[in-house]
Amino acid sequence: MLAPARSLGADPRWQVVYRLSTGPADWWERINSGRIALRIDSGIIRALYSSGADGKGTLDSCRFENTWGESLDERIYSDGGDGAKRYKLGRQVAFLYAMDASQDSRAGSRGIVIEAAIGHLSD
């Protein structure tokens, strides 16, 4: 499991809505020791949409704009409860990725999402 100091939840600006809870202990040890690099992509949610993966039209993806003005697409990650409902247009979102080269076919170029967080708002 991810060391708390390396978690998005260590920053009071973020509410973690998803945390990867699986994976071999040695993989987590390589992450926590820094042998697997971590990367954060964050920005403002500009669109919510259905990727069509479930065939039901469920909103399961978001497009967010990072600080460089790039538009990035990512799945909506949630551990359940109201986590998925917290993804709203105009909210800040952050994804913490493990950049594990041995998992590239599964992870794509951005890495494996190990946490997702939404910026704290009063609503």
C-alpha cells in the first residue's frame, strides 16, 4: 500500500476518491522506496462523458485541462459511495500514477492510476 506521505491525501487540498488496493507487496515496496517513479496529472474538469465501455451510457470518463492548457482524458475512478458523483464540471481533479515500465501494456504512457482525488469545495 502507498506510504501516506506520498499520497494525494497528504495534501489538505485534495479528497481522495480512489486508492488502488491491490498489487504484490514487492511492487508497493518499489513504489514506496522510489524505485518506481510517481507522477501527478491535475487540472480542471471540462467534460464528463461515457466511453461506451459498459454499453449503458454511464458517465465513466472525464476530460480535464492541466496548467499547460493540455486536454487529458481519464477514467472516472471511485472507491464507491458518492466518489463518482464528486466529479463535476469546473472541479479540480488529480491522478497519481505509478510509472512502472514493466506494466506499460496495461498502463499506457501515463502509468497506472494508483490514486484519484477531487479538490475540496464547500458543496
